[in-house]
Amino acid sequence: MSYLISFSPGDAATLAAAAAFLVGSIVNATALKTIRDEFVRYGFPWWWCWVTALLEFTTAILLVLRPTFAIGAALGSCIMIAAIFAVVRARDFRHTRAPAVFLLLLMIAITVQVS
């Protein structure tokens, strides 16, 4: 048995979620002024984008390793729920789409992996 998630149709949601978290980590790691300003607007310190990038990268890795999938799914869910709460608290509802899509991908991946 392989320790990596396969490239089969059954694992497509898991791979999509991992890819989304990987892209998110790269975007946050760039720490562009617009990214830093968003973190500040949502109540975080400007450097929190790097912490988020590290957490998202870790999530992507954990998701594609079968033994750590559940940990990655839990971590990713916590990150996205926190993002949704931060955006809603700031009343910036137009930015709820991305974390909601990430969370939906995770929920689909969890459903497929558990069944």
C-alpha cells in the first residue's frame, strides 16, 4: 500500500484540496502589500500571512500522505473556519468565497476518503 494519495478519480477531491492549499500558501508567502493589508484588516498582525502560509503548506503535505490525511483535513478545516470567521467579523462578505470553496473541497475529500 502506498503512503501517497493516488492520482485516481476517487482521490481527485483530495488532490484538488491539497493543490488549493498549496496555491494559498504560495500566495500568502509572497506577503505582497495587499495580502498584508488584508490580514491587518481582519485583525491579524501583518506578518501573520507567513504563519498562514506555513500552516497551509503543512496542510497540503498532510493531505497527500495517507497516514496523515485526517490531521491535514482537521488542520485545513480549522484554518478555513478561522478565515471565514475573520472575514465575517470584518463584514467583508465578498471575501468568504475562497475559504468556503477550500472548506467545501475538504468536506468532499473527507467524505470520499471515509467512504
